[in-house]
Amino acid sequence: MNYSEDQISFMVQKMQNDKEKMLFLLNYDQKHHEKINELFNIDLKDAPVGGETLTFCKTVFKIKNVNLTIKKIEQQGDIDLVGKDKNGVDFIWTRIYPKGHWSLMSKRPGARQILGDIRINLDKTLGIETKTKSWMIKSILYVMNLLGKDIKLIDLNFQNPLDLLKNKTM
């Protein structure tokens, strides 16, 4: 079952509000403006309800204080530490699967949906990776809310996995 026109209209309006908020509050160089706009270009027309096209998304922020950022991230109930190395700390952002989710994993007791990966590097950068544009938007807004003006967007990329496969077969 695909999204109805009303559902698409509602989501487009919500994305427009999120975009305005992000463009107004996010600290970034003008060279990233086009990429931020492209991030909000999500085609839901043929997507099943609750679904979205798989898109590998990655963003990097410059942060002011590594230890304070780690402390703030560790205090979040939906973000868990998964590892440390000499260069930084890795976290995973999860949630309980929404009721009626299509994934077979959602049927397992205690199963959690992975929303994204977060890495805080000792070089004062914070990276986020997600598998959809909408989760990247939510991740950026989440980090903006958590860290405020202590972050600056320095990189934003996304790629359709089909493009990766095309490049490998050529």
C-alpha cells in the first residue's frame, strides 16, 4: 500500500518546516546549501507506507569540545556506546520498532531498529551515517537540538546504492 496524496502533502509540509528550521539554525558554509536542499528532495510517490528509498547518507560536523559532546551523547537513552579506539568513540542510535513495522526483526522481543551510526573523533569532528534521507534529516535536527551552536556542518553526502552497484559492474 502506497502513501495517499494527503499523507504525501502532510509529509512534504513537515519536511518544508524542518528544512526552514535547519537552514535558519544550522551553522554551515554556503557551499553546502545546495546539498542541504537536495537532502529534502525525497520522492514518496511510489514508496510503501512507512518506507522510503534506501540512500546511504553521511554528514560530518566540526565540534568545539569532544569530551562534552561525548558526555551529552552518552546521556541520551536511545544512543548506545558500541566501541572506542585511539581516534574516537562509536555510538549507535536505535528505537523500539514502531507497531506494525514491515521488518521481520520487529517481531522479535526487545528488537530495536537501527536509525544511524554516530562517531565522535578526537580531531573534533562528529560523523553520522544513516540509510535514508529522512533519518539523516532527523539526525541532523537531533544533534542540532542536543549540541546547539557548538557544531558546524562541514560535509554532507548521500548516494543511491544502485549507483554503487553500477560503478562496480563497469
